[in-house]
Amino acid sequence: MKKRKYSIYRECQGRENLDKIPVAVIGATGAVGQRFVALLWGHPWFDLRVVVASGKSQGHIYRDIASWRLKEIMPEGIGEMNVEQIHPKTFKDKEIKLIFSALPPKIAKDVEMDLASLGFFVFSNASANRMADYVPLLIADINPDHLALVEHQKKTKSGYVVTNANCSVTGLATALKPLHEAFGIKSVVVTTYQALSGAGYPGVPSLDITGNIVPYIQSEEEKIEVECRKILGKLTDSGIEHSPINVYASCARVPVRDGHLESVLVDFKEDVSEEEVKRALSGYEGLDNKTPTSPKRPIIVTEDESRPQPIFDVYNGEPERARGMAVTIGRIKRIHGKIRFYLLIHNTVRGAAGCSIMNAELAEMEGYI
């Protein structure tokens, strides 16, 4: 596969003077769908024109069928939008080419590929197509070169599918990328403490989680282990050569609303000090706020021994549109030749809708939309 020369660090000058790109959200009433809608409303590059939900919701206005669960108040304009069904004519009538997907995996698998075959550019949070050979599993400020995989899709389709990673993987890969580049990683052991919003709405029954921790999330550990290796892999002529890093994951659901906390133990290929790790993490630039949703600092390192904590740090990230897009890392400590730290990611912002929107922003900057 021909590698594209990326220009993610160029200034996107004059972009604010161009017409906004019409977009749709499919699966718009769920937890991640609502986050997509909230982040896209008022977006400087994208114009949210269509919200799609299940067939029984067609003909209703969004306010009446979306059980709004975000802290932010639903903007008036969103509430009055008509809810549509998934139909190519609906999108074409509204001049839409770019679609954000928050569909359940079983539905997403075929629907997203069908839309790509019809010429739509689909940016998906669903897990169904993440491991497909020529589908980018993309975190725009971690593996931007993987976006070039869409060129292979476009040989057989007029559109394409781009996926973002599992919410826990996004936080983990964000931390591992600068460390692997600097020192080389042999293996990673990660334990996740995952928020309730990661289970969607209505999520975990209250009697199962109140005053409790559930040490099992279906398929989560497997996703972390395989997705991380694809994200940290190399783009080649035949697709992605997965990273040989071994990742061992254990996952638990905890009674926290938003924010996945992860305890990470990294075994490096060379001897590494705590200070070297801190410098590598805090110095990572990512996209450096070159797109509306990308944070000025993708990784924030805290020296407070009691942090990060969801209640204090889940909305870290600057500027305002990038709130919740920074991964916060603390308690960096060398233990028996390995490095242990804790990280926190906002699971529905950085770990889901926000990441997918940032992926689409990168695609726009690189001429794929």
C-alpha cells in the first residue's frame, strides 16, 4: 500500500471560511449517540443535519425520544430536530457524505459497510469492523498514518469506514505510544476500573452495581489485548503489521458515572527511570490543537499522589471544545525494573464520540472528505 505523506502539523489556514460539511449521526439516542450530537452541535467544521434512530422513533422529534443523560443541557435546536431512519435518500437529500455511527455492533457490521459502498464516509464508534484488514482503527493523534488504509477500501467502494478504538484501549494506547517510541515496550499488564456510562443506557442494573464492583465485562479484555496491537502496529503495503507487544488485561465495572481509571504496569526493553517516563508522556504533542476537537496537550501528567480521579480530572483538556479529550496520568513509579502508573480517560468523550470526531477532522485536513 502506498504510504501517504501526512501534514497533520500544518496549520489549517482559512478552514473557518469554508462552508461547513453536512453530517449525520446514526444511533443518535444512545449514550454515545447523545455525546456525538452534543459535540457536533455548533462544531466549526461540521453541520449536524440528520439524527437517526430505530424505526419506531421515526417521525418524532429528538427531544421526545432521546432520554438525555449528559450533564450539559440539551440545546434547543437539537431537541427540535426530526428523527429519521437509515436511508440513503435521507442523507442525499440533505447533501450528507459524512456519517458518524453509534450503532450497536450487530447492526453496525453490515450497515456501515453498505453505506461505504454507496459512497458515504462512515466514522464509527462500533466495534464490529475494527479488526477488518483495511479498516483503520484510528486515534488521530496516535496513529494518523493508518488513515491511509481507506485508499484500499476505495478501490472497491466509493466510500469508506474508519473506526475508533474501545474506550479503555484509547486511553491505554495514548499512554503507550510515546513510551514505545522512546524506549520500546515488551509487555503491558493493565487493570481497568470502568464507569457505568461505558455500558450504555440504561446500562448496569442498579441492584448489581450499587455499593459493588463487577469484575467482568463481556469481551472487554479480549478487545484491549488485540486492538492495542493493531493501533501500535506498522502500516505496510498489505495493511497493518500488528505490534508484538503482549498486553494482559483485567476489567471491572465500578459505580462511577463517567471516566475509566486504569492501572498500568509496563515492562520496557531498556532500563527506564520515572523522570524519563514523565518527560516522554508530558512532552507528547499529538495534533497540538490543529483540529477543533484535538487537545493542546493530549497527555497531562499530575504529580499529585492521589490523582487522577474521575470526579476531578475526567474533563481535562484545552481549549473548551477539547474538554474531556486529554488523558490524565499520575502515580508514575518504578517497581522491580518496571514502570507502574494510573491513567484516566473520559470514556464517552476521548474514548468514543470525541475520538471519532477528531478522526473525521484529521480526514478532512488530509483531503479524504
